[in-house]
Amino acid sequence: MTSTSTPGLVRFNALEEHAARAALHEACASRAWGERLLAARPYPTVEALYAASDAAMGELTAADLDEAMAGHPPIGRPKPGDATSAREQRGMAGAPEELKAEMLELNLAYQDKFGHVFLICATGRTGEQMRDAVKERIGNAPEQEREIVRAELGKINRIRLARLVEEEA
């Protein structure tokens, strides 16, 4: 992989602190994650930003992860006006009503068991793939599931950061 900078990365590095903080909060609701990324600016390459994101994700406490997850609506129910979640959950948008109803039941059962929304990097996944993932993961131990959630959040954050720094002006 080559080390690259992009016009979007240059723009992100140059943002005033409050604007950069807001942009990072759009990517991930964890304040700790955002503050770690903010403190490491400027980034010489997009890869350096991704590495910092991965490192920050690995350092999040249980409370930080809870805060990050609170920024994600349940699969199949993006918040009205939330274009990011709607785009990421596109695989569920056109799903049959039966699948949407099944996903709602599974989401509720998962939330009852783990105390938070089912979180998966939904980008590029079909509704059936998301349903199968929640069915598989609902049997996990809470500690195992928390680490899967951490990995899924890391993937989501990378996708959202890519949109932030790879966009043209």
C-alpha cells in the first residue's frame, strides 16, 4: 500500500479544532476516540489516520464503546434524516417485510441479551447476511461479543473516515 495524502486529508488537517471534532463525531460517537484522533493531527497520510483510528478503537473502555454504539440506530431502522446510516444499511432498505419484521425481533432479543444495539458493518451486506450475522452472534458470550463489536466499529469508522478524507472539495 502506498502512503497517500488527499485533498480531503489536507482539508481535515486544516480544520479548526471544533470543526474537526464535529467531523470526527459524525464518524464515531465516542468522545474518547475523537479526542485521540484530534490530538494526533496533522496526519501525513490517510493510512496514518486509519492506523490512529484503529489504535484509538483498541484503547476504548467499555463506557467508550457504549457511547460509540449509542450513535448507531438498529439495523433496519435508521433515524429519519440520517443519510449515513441509511446509506450504510441500504441492504435492508429493500428487504421484504417478513425479513424486516424478523430483524426487528432479532434486534430486540440481541438488545435484551447484551444491553446495546446489534452492531455490524452493514456496508455492502444484504438484509439476509445481516439477519444471519445477528442469529450467529446472539449465542456469543458478552465478552466475545464486545470484542466483535469493537472490530465492527473499527470497520465502520474506517469507511466513514474514508468518506471524510477522500472526498474532493
